[in-house]
Amino acid sequence: MHKANALARALGLKEVYVKDDTVNPTYSFKDRPATVAVSKAVEFGSKAVGCASTGNLAAATAAHAAKAGLPCYIFIPASIELNKIVQATAYGANIIAVKGTYDDANVLAAQAAEIYDWALVNINIRPYYVEGSKTLAFETCEQLDWSPPDHVIVPVASGALLGAIRRGFDEFRKLGLIENSKIRVTGAQPHGCSPVVDAFKSNSDEISPVEQPDTIAKSLAVGNPGDGLYAVRNIRETGGVAESVTNEEIVEAIKLLAKTEGIFTEPAGGVTIAVLKKLVESGVVSTDEKIVCYVTGNGLKSPESILEHVPKPVEIEPSLESLTTLSMLGGV
Ligand SMILES: *Cc1c(COP(=O)(O)O)cnc(C)c1O
């Protein structure tokens, strides 16, 4: 947890914290659910573990499987770029590329789990997987010295993370570890895949799936979120809001967080910061709220998302003369 004073100042806020999950063992928050799920699989005596995923979950499941000494099977749609699964491959996972959509890969994985006795972390042992993310709420309380935030901003794909964070706070409240105060839980999604935001804003109790997600925030591109309705309810019940941001706003937020706090996030974390900025500007977040932003994955996962939006290096001759003419050095 970082106290983000420079970010707070840039946004005109008093107290902002960044819960930094960019530096977990596999560089995203998915280590939290994956480690609980793989531990459960070991306890159950499962023959292998795996998941259906296109990125962060594949890497986390594969790493924890390697450590547990279990074979790992990962189902992906055949269309995804190989650099998205190179990390999982390095940990020794078996990658099965299904010629079809993500949903086709998911359905086949579920069928395979039954006949081969596999524990697939986000499918047949999902209830355990989800528990792991509660540690994001537990650690937040502990690291804020048991004085919880007023408002937390959470990126939303399937909605499982947001629900787990809310439950984590509720459980600590029931145990008397934190006060009985309200913590607003806000959901952040990218334009181009914002079914939870759309349902929240239209006051609907139904999620309209997004057929073709189109966003640089690939980790959040879940068009038909399994826990989407629960996410909408959790947001409403806690007095939070749901908001979405454009690719341009995401890129600006990635750069803002990097320059103010020295934290380099993938676009999902940019969505969190961009939503905070938007909510401050629209007055939904008041300047004296104590806010925690969940930044859930490392920028090195997808450098291509900002490559075109950062300055190119300046080229010079290998001479002092050439160096000292550079305007960025501001003269000798
Ligand atoms: C998976 C993921 C999320 C969202 O998690 P859900 O539980 O599916 O809502 C957010 N950020 C990153 C980086 C992720 O990989």
C-alpha cells in the first residue's frame, strides 16, 4: 500500500492510497485467487490444475501449479497472440489452443475437468478461488492501521474481485476489527466493455452482454461477466458508483500514476486511476474522502498499450558537443 501524496495533489484530493498488486509473484492480483485455488486442489488430491484464460490468470495458475508440483492445463482461444501466454508457458503449463471463441474454450475446459479429474481454478473450484481476493480488503485494513477508507475503486471484469473486496471488509466489520462505518465500493470499467457500468447507470437488474469487447484493457474485456449482477448490487448497496473511461483516458492515467508515484500499471490499473479522476471532476468523489485505488497488474504485461503514447528517445552523436545542445538538459 502506497500513500500516494503526489497523485492526490495532482487530482486535488487529500488522502489517496494505491494498493499495488503490480509486484506480486506473477505481476498481477490473480496470484491471490490462484494460490488459494491451487492449495485447495492439493488438499482435494486433484491430479492436475488449470484454467480457461488469456493472460494474467494463466500465468498465476501455472506458477502456483509449478510450485505445488502439479501438472497445469490452460485452455485459450486459438486466436490470441502468443506473447499473452509466454509467461504461463515458461512455468511449464500445457497450453491447449481451441479453435473457437473464449466461451468455446471455457465449455471444453469444464467438460475436460470432469473426465480427467482436474481442478480448474475459475471453473469447478471457483468458490475457493474467489476467497483469495478477500486478502485485498484484509491487507487494506491492516495497512491503514485498522482505520478503513471511505471509498475504494475496483476494476471490474467478471465482477468477482469487487465482490470479494466488499465481503472482506464486511467480514472484518463482523469480527470487530474495523468500525461499523460505510465503505463505498465503486466499479471501474473501460469504454468498449462496460456491461456492469451500463446496468448500473440504467438502473437495470439485468446485464446486457457485450458481444465484441473493444478496449486496450484486455484484462477487463469480459463481455458477459459471471458476477456482473452481484457487482451492480454490491456497488448500489455500499453507496458506490460505476463509471467507465476511454482508451485515451486510460493511457493518460497510466502515465499519471507512473510519473507521480513510480508505479507502472497495465491498462486495468489505468482504468482505476482514470475513473477516480473522472469522479473527482464530476464531484461524485469529494476532496476529503479517504480513497484506496486497486492497481491490479504490471505495465510490463502490455507495454504495447502505451508504446505509441510516450516520447521516443532522442538520438545524438557520441560527443559532449552533441549532448550539451540537448534542450532537455537545460544548458550547462
Ligand atoms: C482479472 C483481472 C481483473 C478483474 O477481475 P474480475 O474478478 O474478473 O472482475 C482486474 N485487473 C486485472 C489486472 C485482472 O487480471
